[in-house]
Amino acid sequence: MPHRVAAAVGDYGERMAERYLRDQGLEILARNWRCALGEIDIVARDGGCLVVCEVKTRRGVAFGGPIQAVTLRKLARLRRLAAAWLHEREGDAAGSHFPDVRVDVVGVARPRTGPCVIEHLVGVA
């Protein structure tokens, strides 16, 4: 898939995931946050819990569903990124008051016809 097409598919998935998470009552704190360790697709608050969310989007399922693309290595990296996000905001109102941190995965399948299908796995790491 050409880079521009892949980027457009990924952006679509992140927008759908953000809308879905808001509808579920989460407060979105950041999107596409980057540091030297990598990127977090969505950073959100669910009550007193910081939620670091990986979003995977697929146009088809020939190579498996979107969530199947998330590896244990990626989940471990997301835990490190969550710590980096919190460290960067130490003393900042946005970064304090998080007794819990969890990693979620949102899979967005965008078929050629019909609405997208969203799957949300809560607390995978």
C-alpha cells in the first residue's frame, strides 16, 4: 500500500477510535504524542486511570484483523511510553492524579462497503 494511502487509512482509524472512546466516556488528552521512544496514538483519561491506546486500522482482513497486528513487543513499548508521558508532565495538572495506567487496543476494520467495525480491548497490558 503506498505511504499516502496507508497514512490516510491510519488517520481515518484514529479519528474513528477517538470518536468511539469519547462516546464511551473517555476524555482524550492527546493524539499522536511522540518522544524519543516512539509514539502513542491516543492518550486518554478514564476516571482516575491514564489510558494509552494503540489504534490499528485495516481495510480488509486477508492478513488477520487489526488487533492481531499488535505484538507483545509493541505492548511493552506502550508501557514505557506511558511512563515517559507521565514523566514529561510531572507537576503538570494533566500528568498528575493517575493512580492507574492501562494499555488499550482499538481495532478499526474499514470494509469496502458498509460502516467500519470497531473492536476495543481494555487493559491488555
